[in-house]
Amino acid sequence: RLKCGESSKESSRCSTPVLDADRTDRLRDKMKRRIESGDHWFSLEFFPPRTASGAVNLISRFDRMGSGGPLFIDVTWHPSGDPGSDKETSSMMIASTAVNYCGLESVLHLTCCNQTKEKITAHLNKAKRLGLKNIMALRGDPIGEDWVEEDGGFNYATDLVKHIRCEFDDYFDICVAGYPTGHPEAESYDNDLRHLKEKVDAGAHFIVTQLFFRAETFLRFVKDCRAIGITCPILPGIFPIQGYHSLRQLVKLSKLEVPEEIMQVIEPIKDNDAAIRSYGIQQAVEMCKVLLASGEVPGLHFYTLNREVATIEVLRQLGLWAEDPRRPLPWAVSAHPKRKVEDVRPIFWASRPKSYIYRTQDWDDFPNGRWGNSSSPAFGELTDYYLFYLKSKSPKEALLQMWGEELMNEGSVYEVFTNYITGQTNPSGHKVMCLPWNDDALAPETNLLKDELEKVNRRGILTINSQPNINGKPSSDPIVGWGPAGGYVFQKAYLEFFTSSENVTALLQVLKKYEPRVNYHIVNVQGKNITNAHEMQPNAVTWGIFPGREIIQPTVVDPVSFMYWKDEAFALWIEQWVKLYEDESPSRMIIQYIHDNYFLVNLVDNDFPLDSCLWQVIEDMFALLDSPRATQEEGSQS
Amino acid sequence: RLKCGESSKESSRCSTPVLDADRTDRLRDKMKRRIESGDHWFSLEFFPPRTASGAVNLISRFDRMGSGGPLFIDVTWHPSGDPGSDKETSSMMIASTAVNYCGLESVLHLTCCNQTKEKITAHLNKAKRLGLKNIMALRGDPIGEDWVEEDGGFNYATDLVKHIRCEFDDYFDICVAGYPTGHPEAESYDNDLRHLKEKVDAGAHFIVTQLFFRAETFLRFVKDCRAIGITCPILPGIFPIQGYHSLRQLVKLSKLEVPEEIMQVIEPIKDNDAAIRSYGIQQAVEMCKVLLASGEVPGLHFYTLNREVATIEVLRQLGLWAEDPRRPLPWAVSAHPKRKVEDVRPIFWASRPKSYIYRTQDWDDFPNGRWGNSSSPAFGELTDYYLFYLKSKSPKEALLQMWGEELMNEGSVYEVFTNYITGQTNPSGHKVMCLPWNDDALAPETNLLKDELEKVNRRGILTINSQPNINGKPSSDPIVGWGPAGGYVFQKAYLEFFTSSENVTALLQVLKKYEPRVNYHIVNVQGKNITNAHEMQPNAVTWGIFPGREIIQPTVVDPVSFMYWKDEAFALWIEQWVKLYEDESPSRMIIQYIHDNYFLVNLVDNDFPLDSCLWQVIEDMFALLDSPRATQEEGSQS
């Protein structure tokens, strides 16, 4: 029995109502559970990009492909590309981004050939520090022609597996490679199988195979593995043929033979990319169906070649792609083990979750259940915020097309915001697909408020964040639902915008009528802060009630972190918008003026069961501004 | 700025959304706030009882009079009654009970005359340890006729005030006594005023006066105090005349003179208690009205003589009695400073809150926001539970009249439970006013379920705790409301009962149909535990949403503490019921049989927006038991 005063770390009690066992379990446990339940999975393999913009694209792809529900993704190790470095294109950083920012269970490849133990240990320590928990242990290709075994060095993947287990005990889940037709350098197929058995015996938890073209190749391989006592999961590597040249190149590298029946189909259509891709999808689907039907295959591993169309299509046809992914929380959960209990965040970063994760990456504890002392107001410095994956995905010229080559006045800015909301093209014929505060199109939830948002943006209420009030919708609701089945979700209406100081003066007048129903925080770039909320008390604006659990309240309006968000929100005017224009240009001066003089306002309507009153607040503000007060005063004097 | 990892103790952030500043503020701050807002208060003085049963009665009176909203109560110090001891009747224990179990801000009197510094310090240390924060510092009456000042001893209350401030710095709020007509032993009125000024200058925070009979006496006294520079609050001591003899005795003790106009009214009716009390109420009301109207009186202090009728009537007529007290939480909050952040408790002790407080009094931390690792499953031993204020308020013979002098069978027990629910008299003509698990009449909230409860108790579902589902009622709702204004409260339907193992077998069959809507825990006295809930995950069954705050979830069904409650719930059959009967008597054997063989069941309907399905669950159970299964089986064979 526990004694009073034991710390949470030592306690066997849940300190959090973890919504999803998947968030905390190890990859091997997740596999075990899926195998027991007969629930087939898929996983996706990517290689690191060559360029920074390639990295930005790959990360967007992670987000999109992550929504389909892969059990894990893996990132290959490119020995020639400084794979363990801090470069934004390194294997290490790409895998870390997948875990931390995209919330994906990730496996980092690691090759040991020609490496010192110290170097390997350093890589593993770094991976651990970054939150990676799974390693694909490979020998890798020797450098140079005349490779010879080194005594005491890493000669085989088995040596790496042993090293990981020896140095890191049980910390990492380990994957090893299997070769359904034998490793090209192996003395024999049987010999190769024995090597695989050695790797597993050394401590590997599962096997992913090299690609192959016939289901029976894999099934015979599994049978042979089982015969010599390999019992761990064996996942077939699936390669949907996506083009003639990529196939040729891969075959050459992997020293595989493409079966005659496939070459006969492909050769005649080798210049027709669409036809080849279509064939590749069909061929992969048929093979996968045979594999899954065999009962020997718990999950499929896809070699994506960093492309998404073919793989997604194969998965769709197999019924493995999650068309309507359930969200465990209303925001994207990070997969870093340190953050596994995290279940509360300030609403301000709703459209910039990666920025929030980045700025809080050094926290030791994460808010859990309540936004309180467990959260630290020590947000990372804003000077770091231009880290590559926090930047806009769009190049400068696209931004200029969307946000205006030349701004005439503040009204031009109102138009940009309005066009973003409505999705209409601007006078130069371009759609505004993003804003500095929203790198993606409107969320489906925000779409519910589209008409009202359009109206107020047109008049200079420059909205950057909002949510409708929700009075108990099922947790399965396709737009606002999140969390486990059988629950109910709730929201208080929220609206956040930039607006002029004239508007703020009128707004403050109007808000008196809405006490205590509406809470507000109003702040300018200098930090002048006007609020009617408790200075330390957060306001829960999203919460959910679920069977057999405590209440989850995943988003709050927190007065302290709003001041950190404020710095970021104002800085985005400068970093993303002002910098598009020439020094001293009128466009630049207009944005700079807004940055210097506008206020950032957030409003919460606490009375969530009623229709939101926030639109009426704005209406009242405009009515007050429009009222002929001067005239009235003159009138009363006459 | 705070750094990551700082503990809650050092953090300036709220670790809890404390609902009510009154819960955490010091008495002097509460007074200050009430004075500033012009919100008059009252306080109540009691003396310690002579007997244990007197103590039980007084504590019930604390609960009743506490509901009217006194700012504080105070307990006098009886030097001859071992006032600092652990006896249930000591001043110390009565004041401690008021704080800890009745949640009342309490002032403990302390007299210093003929006491050593060590003794006084020991008393103060003990008071502090018990959660007392306020001391009324008095000289007390010297023992013996020929009292002389001791050098360096406690000769005056001023010495005690100085000692408290010297030894305990600012820890205690200190009250001192004022004498509107001068202390009987004082050389002169002016001299007495100077003594009072000394006491205040030594560190007292407010003054309570001796009783008086004319408003102008007090108002002149306040004026004189202000004139010599006494600025702290001065509270008039109000004594509603309640009887001829008590008046005479008090006057004799306090050496006060009763004004002629009062004696003239009272003497002729001195044998008519009702008439005197009625006059006393009228006289007190009129005097209080003058006092309050003067603008000099922020609050009234009542000498209750441990009676409630007259004082409550005066307060009602003055409009100071809180007719519909707002509950900060759905359970009675303890006033111990260590518990000030506590805002979650298991629902099991809903009818035995004092037992819960007692059994958790040694906890260092209290659950705050979430029932998790901050709560300790180390509940106090059950062997202590017979502590006097956890016992039934009723004497043995009353219990026998209610629960049956002689039980015939289990059905007799069902009848007792049913009569408790319906409020009907039993065959011997007595109403069942309490049960071992419920020392009071049905809560208004439980009354909402009366018809269903009656039906199921009649058939052997022996309910001991229940709540209806509530889907968002205003926090001001007179029956189920709690917490600050402008909020909404919610509940999941809950039902807890003892029932036979046959019923449990059928119930378990039926409950399969209600997965995952209904969570259950079913346990017998040996601890055999059947549940479909997570073994560590509490289920929030009462929660509230308030303007500008995080979610409050004050009651949970917690699997771990249910096992502690189970021991208490089963033990109450033995301690309170079995022990009423002779050894080996049939009545005793029936209760013992139930104790040994019945199960304790709790059910939660998670789907709070729908009508509770728990009654249907019970219906289905009875239907299954009634179904002619044996007949059907025979039929199918024929």
C-alpha cells in the first residue's frame, strides 16, 4: 500500500486519465494488442529529404499520412548525409520531428558498419533525449569495395542489437531486417535465416522484410522463420510500383529480381506513368489481400518513397486507411514520452501546435488535468521561433500574391483576412490559403462561424482564432468530437482578434454590459494589459465527460501564457508580413503601424448553454462607434 | 519569472481554482472585505458542553447554526474543565471539531491568569496543529480571592497578546474583550479604555464587547475607543434575554446592571418563559437595528448560551440569517488551513463527511482538481471510527425503536430501509429517522428519487447512497446547486446498495447489456471485488462549470478508496446494528448474516444527458430472477 506523501513518480496510481493506452504503451505492446485483437495495422517508411524546403514538405506529408492511422513510421539512416546531426534534413531531426511535432510513433534506422561504439552510443543517447524509443538496427552498406570484418567492431546488425541491449537495457524497441529471398551477400538462404535468428535472439522485438513481389515469397519466408524458432512479428515490406525508373533503380540497389509476369506488363507501358502507377496499386492491393488473408501477417510495412498517392490508395482499397480518425484530444498529441501525461494546453496556439511544442520542449512537467503549477510559464525564447518547421510553408512570392504585392491602407489588410475566411480570390486572382497565424485553411470547426467571421473581419476585427460554443455533443461528432467513445464534449465560445485602439475603447465600454458572462484579455505590443479575469486563474474553454473517467479539460485561456503568446502573435506581423516588403515602402509601413498600434483581444462567453453572445458584443461595439454621439451632445447644448 | 520545475509550494500560481476566497483568507481579511462592501455579518459564541452526549448535540447545533452563515463562531475557555485536553468536551476539542468537521471559522478563547508561559505556548501549539487560526486572548478570572500580580507572569490579557505575537508572530488572528461600561475591576472607565488600547497596540486584530442592554452604551464606547486611537473592528456582544434565571445569573457573574425599563417588563412575567423569550427577541432586534443603522457596527456577536431558537429568530428578523446558504462545493468544506485546496472527495462518504475528514486527517496533501496521486490511499484505521462524533446521535433505545426490537428475517431489514425512505412509521409506531449509514433524514436531492428508492428497498436493494443525474442546472439551483454564481452543475446518476449474492448473480448477468454505459463495483466483506472499471481510474460523478475558471469535479467514484469505504460500510452493520441485540438472538443473527453474505454494490450511469438507466438495470435484474427459467428448461425437454 502506498504511504501518504509519496511522489507521483513512485505512485502506482494514474496521475492522469490517459485517454488512449496507445499514448503510453511501447510499440511492442501496441503490436501485441493489435495481434491479439486481430486488428491489422500498417506502417510507413520515409527517407530524409535533401533540402530544407523538402523537409517542410515531408513534415506536412507526415501530418497528412499520420491522419490515416499508421501504427508507426520509420526514417532511414543516410550515412553520407550527416544523419545524426542537428541539420533540419538529418535522419535524426526528421525522426525527432515526426515524434515530437507530428505525434507519430517513429522508428529511427541506424547502421553500424564502419562506426565506432562511441559514435553509435552517442547517436542512441541523442535519439533517447529527443524522445525516440524505437531503433531499426541495420548493418548498412560497407564503404568501399574491400570490406573486411573488424575484431570487436560492428560487423553485423547482430552486433548493433547486442550493443543497444547492453548499453540501453530495455529502453529501445528494436526492429531488424529480414530478407525473404536471402540477403544478397549471404552464403545461402538458410545461412541468412540463421543470422536473422541471431538478431532476434540478441534482443530484437520485430522484423520488417525487404520488399518482394509475390505473396508466396513472404509466406514461405515466415514459415521458414517459424520453423527455426523465430516467434516475433514479421512485417512484410510492401513496395507499390510507382514508376518504371524508380523500380529499375530499386531493383538494382537491392539486387532483387522482378518476376517475369510483372516485367511483361510493365515494359510495354514504361513511358506511361499513370498506367504504371495504376498497375502498381492494383498489384500491391492483390498481394496484400493474399498476405492478410493468410493469417500470418498482422501488419503491412510500406516503402513510400516519400510519396503519398499510391500508398494511400492501396491502404484505402484494403480498408486500412482511417477515413475518419478519432482524435484523442482536440489538439495533436506529441509522441514524446515526457509529454505522455500532457492533456491541457492554452487555446492560443490552436493553429500553431508545433510552435507550442517547440516553445515548451524544455519543460520538465506538463500540465495534467489542470493548468496550474505543473505548467511552467517559462516559454522558450521567441528568438528561436523561426526554426524551419515553424515558418510558413509558402515561399515569399506566394505570400505576396496572397497578402498583396502592395497595400493601400489598413482596409487592404482587412480584405486579406476577409478573403482568407471566405475562400474568395483577391483582386489579383489568388486565394488566401494561409495567414501568418494560420498556416492551413480554416478548420472545419471554424467554418461553422464563417458568416459571422466574414462580417467582422470586413470591419477590422482581424480574427486569428475562434471556436463555437458546444453544449454536449457526442465525442464521436465528426467536427467537434474528440476522446473515447460514449462521451460528450463541451466548449465555451472563444474569439481572438487584432483590432484598432479606437475599437478597443468602444469595446471596453460595451463589455461592461456583459459582466460576468464574458471574460476578456486585451493587450498591445507593449504589454499594456486590460482584463476582467483573475490574473492567475485559467478559464477552461474545452472539456469532455467520458465513461468511467475524470473530466478532461484540454484547452484553457490562461492569463499568464497569453502574455507569451502575445509576443509571438505580434511578432508574426513583422517576421512573416512586414519582411515581404521593401524598407520604407507604404505596404511595410501599414503592417508596421498595425503591429505598433493594434490590440490583441480575446473573449470568452462563459454561458456555454446559450447561443454565443460574442457576435452581439462586436455588433454593440460597432453600434456605439456609429452612434452620433457628437451630434447628440451638440443637441443637448442647444 | 518562475522557472520550470519549481514546486507548487513556491509557485505564485493558483494550484487550485479556489471557489471562495473565504476559504483561504484570514479572519481579519474577511472582516476587512465585509466592512469595505458594507455587508454586515454575525458571529456566535458557545461554551463547551459538560458531557459527551452534550458534545454530540452541540456539534449538530454547529451544523445547523453554521448553515445560517456566521462569519465565525467562538468557544469559551473553561479553566476548570481541562480546556486544553483531548477530552471530547474540552474547549480545545470543541473548537477543533467546529473547524475541522463543521467547516466553521472558529475562535478559541484562552485565558492566561495563573498559567505558565510553557503551558500557554503548549496550548497555542496544539491549537495551531489542530487547524485553529484565531485566539480570543483573555485574562480570565483569578483563582482565589487574593490575587496579586506576578512579576513576569501573565497578569493582564495584554501580556497574553504580546506572548502570542512574540512566540507565533503573525500566525494567529487575535481578538480581545472590550467593556462598554468598563471592566468591573477597572479603576475607572477611562483607565479601562487605556488598557484596551494597550491590548490592541500589543497586536490584537479586533474587539468583541461584553454584553450590554442599550445601544447608546455601545455607541458611546465605540466613540470613546476611536477618540483614543483604537481603529480595529469593535463588535458588540448581543445577549438576547432567554429566561429570567439565566439573565439573573449572567448579570451576577458579569456584574452588570440591568436597566430599569427592562426589569419593569420582565419582573411581572418572570415565570412565563415563552413571554420572556419573546420579549428578549424583540428587545435584541430593536437594539441591533439601532446598532446597524449607526454605521459604526460591521457585525454582531451573539452570546448564544448554546441555544439556537432565540438567536436564529433575532438574526432572521434582522435579515442576517442566510435562508438559502450557497454551498461552495456539494460537500461540507473543512476549515482546516491544510485542507484549503481540497476540492475532490470520493462520493462514498457523502452521508458521513465527518468520518471522511477524520480518516484523512493525517494526509499531507489533499486532492485538488483531480483525484490522483495527490490523494493518498492511506486512510485512517477503522478501529478509530467509533470516535464520539462519528457515532450515531441517537441513544440505543431510540435505535431499537427505529430499527426493530426484534427482527423476524431479512425482510424485516428491508422494511427498516423502506420506512427510512418513505418516512412512514413502522409497526411499533416509530419513524426511522436514521440508518447506520445516514445519521440524518434523506437529503433533499435524494428525495427526488424517493419513489424509485422505495420500490427497490422493498425488494432487498438496500440503498445507502444515491444521486440523480443532472445535465447542467444553474449553480444557484436550491437543491443540487453549488459553487459561484453564473455556473452550471452536472451529475452522473449514482446508486449504492447492499444486496444478496443471488441478486448480484442476476445483476451481473443484466449488466452485460449496459456496457460501457454503466460502471459498477461489487464487493463483499471479504473483499471479493467484481468491477468493469479501470482499477486505478476514478470516475467523476459531480462536476461544475463556472465563469472564468477551470472545471471543478468535487466527487468521484474512486476504485481504491471504495475498498476503504467498504470496510467502514460493512462494519456499520456490526458496530451500530448487531450490537443492539443480545448475543445469539435471532435479530443479531439476521444482521450478522447480511453482513457476512451480502454484497456492497455501486453503479454509475455514465450517460448523464439521458434519463438514468439504473432503475431499469434493477428492474431487469428482478425480471431475470422472476423469469421461469426452470420451467422453460423442462418445457424444452418435453
